Amino acid sequence: MPALWIAHVTVTDEDAYGKYAKLAGPAIAAHGGHFIARGGRYVQLEGKDRPRNVVAKFPSVEAAEECYRSEAYQEALSHARDASERELLIVETSE
């Protein structure tokens, strides 16, 4: 079953986060993922407001998790850790 990788982010260092974004896209694509929402308009109804929201679709939960644990994504993530506050989850879809 396909899965969605959903990130809610507050960027605190634009330059460092830009390095993350540049590296994260290819890492996600290498695991079969593609973005279906990246930034853009949103409406916060509940929970902590995070002004950047990203959704990527993967072939499976396993593919999304493999991406997260990959060397390429971890390298990207090293730039985001001190440049953002974020939540990230993977959820299987019903498609």
C-alpha cells in the first residue's frame, strides 16, 4: 500500500534549511517518493502551527522508512536538525 510522509516544520535558519531541501529531494526520489504538497497555502485547525507543511507519497511505508534511514537522507537531515523544529510521520494510505 502507498504511504504518505508528512512533515510539519518551522524553519529557524533559512540558509541551513535550504541545504537540507537541496539534498532531501533527491534522497526522497531515490526511494520512489514524490512531493504532492510542499509549502503552499494551509489552514491550521488544531495543534501546533508550523508554517511549512510537506507531503511526499511513497510506494510503501517500508520505502518511506528506508528513505528516512538512508545515508543520503541522514546527510540532508544533518542540515535541518539545528535549522528547524519539525514533526515527521509516515502513514499508510487506503489506496
